[in-house]
Amino acid sequence: MEKEVTIYDIAKILNLSPATVSRALNDHPAINSKTKLSIANTAAELGYRSNTFASNLRRKSTSTLGVIVPRLDSSFMSAVLAGMEEVANKAGYNLLISQSLESQGKEKSNAKTMYNSRVDGLLVSLAYDTEGFDHFENFVKKRVPVLFFDRIFDHSECATIVIDNEKAGYDVTSHLIMQGCTHILHVTGNLKRNVYIDRLSGYRKALEAHGIAFDEAWVLETDLSREAGKAAVDYMEKLPVRPDAIFVANDICAISCIQELKQRGYRIPEDIAIAGFNNDPVSQVVEPSLTTVYYPGKEMGAIAVKTMINHLTGTSDIDPANSVVLQSELLIRDSSRKLQREARN
């Protein structure tokens, strides 16, 4: 393996001290421009690479934030990362991004990599099946700040950023009830995660507020995949009473429900109303367009990184006791407008 070029090699060729070479490569004002140019040219010819890792060890900072997300192939997470990148770049920080692929085992491996990479802070949205905090304990012990966003752990040492999922679930369900729906199937994700348990809580409270009895048989826990959409329709058709609405906890599964229902001859929303969650771009182009909840992903990512950097630079401390709660918005579209559609017919 070819030997790595060092500042000592450059210094020997140019008959300069290693300290002078180091200062020149770091654009120190004490080194004149002619010497800087000579050193830069020699470094380029030799293929010299700055040892950033060693430099970071001396400074005890990497200017790098670790980010662990469940998946990179979601429009919501893409928006979150766009917000993170924008703020991090302006502040001179880099992001080290990994995905858990909805696996606790992969998430643990990611966390270990982030820890060994000496990230200055860690931002995490949890995988579906994550249980326990053990794989983040080393960060807390080393006083490396951890911030959870979207899918979170409640931990005394960690900050959190979420939307009010309970209110959003309540608003969706209330809207469906106001459209005349009284038998609403709720298709949810893994109820270990705060986002899904909170949306379920909102669904349940809306039913109770409108005098409709809650029945556990009308809650279907899935992985919210496209395949789960077809399975939800199969489940729906086996219920003793046919639902007149389905509230799905994400848009991808909701759109799959729409497609499967249409293939089986259901009219939407006349026969059954559908609502999703996340405002995925495809929710506006599916026919009929999907009622959903706008989830401020880019804002969430920007606030998460800004909060972390402010803490690291001493501008303001992270307060784990005060979760940041962002506002969402119910977007009513054709898939749930039963009253308007029936009035036209």
C-alpha cells in the first residue's frame, strides 16, 4: 500500500520546517503568499491529503452531526434532511447520514458508527421496532447531545421535536365524522412508536367526542406499506359492518387502499371516504386526490439542527423538559368530501 504523504515530506522537499508547512496549508497570515503558493503546489503534486480526523481529535470537535433516519426513500424524510442540510451548511457543519431501514439491529450498528466517528451531536428518528435506549447510552455518558425528532424516546437527557400527532389524528377523524361517517377503520403503524400511538389516541378521542363507541376491532396495526393497503381492504371486507371511512396513518398505504378499493368497484368517497397522513407529493395526483395532514418536515429538520448547533456553540442549551411541538394542517381533498359529492349526485 502506497505511503501517505505527510507535511514532513513536503517540508523536506522544500527545506522548510513542518510547522511552516502546516501553517501555510491552514492559510496562516504569518506565512507570505509566495511560500504558501510553493507549498500548495508541492502538496498538490504529491497528492497530499489533510488529516482532518487527527486535527479534529486535537480540537475535540469534528464539526459533524450524525443523523439516523428510518428510511431515505420517503418524501417526508427527504424534506427533513433538506432542512437539516441547509442549516448545517450555513453554520459550517457536515452531516453524517445513515438509515436504519426500520430495523433496531441496523439502528444499533448506525449508532456505533456515529459514536466511533466522534460526531459532535446525534439526531435520530427511531426505527419501527426499536426498544430500549441502550445503544444511545454512550453518547449520554460522554456528554454528546442526542436529539430525537418525529419518532422519539422520552428521555431525561434528550431533546425532542414532534408535531401534535394526537391533535392531527383528532382533526382527521372529526372531519370524517362531519362528513357523515360513523364506522371509521383506523389503519396504523407499530404502536411502539409515539407518532402512531398519538394518532390513535386522537382518533379515539374524536370518536368519543362525537358519541361513537371505540372498538379495538376497528384498529388495524400494519407496517403501512403498499402491501398493507391491500391487506387493509381484505380486513375491512371481513368486518361485520362495512366501514364508511378509512383513516390511514400514512399516505403511501392510504393511496394503496384507494387503488385496491377502486379495483374492487368501490366509489370514493361515495361508498367509502379515505384520509391519509404526511402530505406525500403523490397525494395530490392520485384520483381522487387524498385528504391528508401536512407535516412540516423541512421546518422540523431545520429546527432540529439549529437547536443542536446552538447547544454546541453555547448560544442556548437544549432543554429536554420542553419538547418542541410544530403545527400541522389538515388538507381536505376529494377522497373524503362525501357530502359535497353526494349533493352533486
